[in-house]
Amino acid sequence: MEAVPQGDRNTLLITVLSVLFGTLLGFAVYLLCRNGNPVANKVTGACVWLVEGMPMVVLLMVLHYIVFKSIGIGGLAVAVIAFSLTFGAAMYGMLCSGVNAVDRGQTEGARALGYTDRQTFFRIILPQAAQHFLPGYKGQVVSLLKATAVVGYIAVQDLTKMGDIVRSRTYEAFFPLIAVTVIYFLLAALMIRIVEWIIGNINPKNRKPEQILKGVNTHD
């Protein structure tokens, strides 16, 4: 069972890096498209449609055996890239739906108080939008963790692959599968706790008025 810890680390590494890079990617793309740039919106829409419409296994193999074949990037890096793209597309969609759920009067009120466009978005709109999309964000993190079970198709020794190796060596199916299942549950619980901690820290209800009004002239 010495192989399982290595698979555990690879699974956790792929998940954490993909969530981090995917979140940054989705957020950056949303900022580019936020003000209605037609070119950015069309390109983003096409990319999101392509990534979300392609099965994860197919995306992994296309990147590994076609796109990055001549470069010689390892399977672990390809897995991170593939899952980052998938999570980034999901993040972009969650941001769009979350921001659209915030009343437009919030933007008008912030502008009346003298907020700039950037201050309005980051201090007023985004914290409220986060309350709409973060529950779905938590679900996406768990889904990504479970989806990493397919990286064995590009020769990455993840948790599931290591369980298969142990099972083939010991000719015992029950205990390796139970061990892999338990580890997945523990990793999912860990990721959920981290996301819940983040949700608690960015809850707009927990912010003090001086934090919201920082840099805004309230004496006019």
C-alpha cells in the first residue's frame, strides 16, 4: 500500500492547483468581459462552450497526445492545465450568474456615493454576488476532486490509479477500493472546510462600515 500515499498527493496537488488557477483564470476572463467588450465576449463564449461541451477524458487526451505532445509536458502538468480550464469555465459562469443576481440599484447607489467603477465592483457588487455563487463554487471543488479519477488515462498516478495498482498486485479488490473511497471522502471534507472558511471570511455581513467606505468621501 506504499503507492497510495503518492496517488493521494497527486490527487490533492491536481485539485488544489486546478482550483487556484481555474479561479484566477475565470475571474480574469470575467473582468475582461464585464463591461461588454464584444470581441472578448464572443471569444470567451466559444471557449467556454468548447471546454464545457467536451468530456473530461477527451480534453485530457487531446491536450496530452495532440496539443502538448511535441513539447513533452508531463501528464501531471497537463492534468492541471485541463482541470484549470474546466474550473475556469465554471468560475466564469458562476461569476456571471452571481453578479446578475445583484440588484442594479446597488451600482447606482455606489456611484452616487462617489465610488469608482473598480471600487463599486470589488467593494459592493462582488461581495454580494459571492453569496449567490459560492455555494455552487463549493460543489464545483468537490466535483473537480472526484473528476481527477480519470487522469490515469494520461499515465498520471493518482489515487484511483494507485488503488488499481495495489489491487492488481494483491488480487484483493475490497480493501484497496474501500481505502481509496475513504481517502476521497477525507479529501472532499478537507476541501469543503477550506471553502467554507473562505465563504465566512468574505461574507459582506461580517465587514465593518469603515471597511466598506474606505477611501470614499462621506462628508459632502
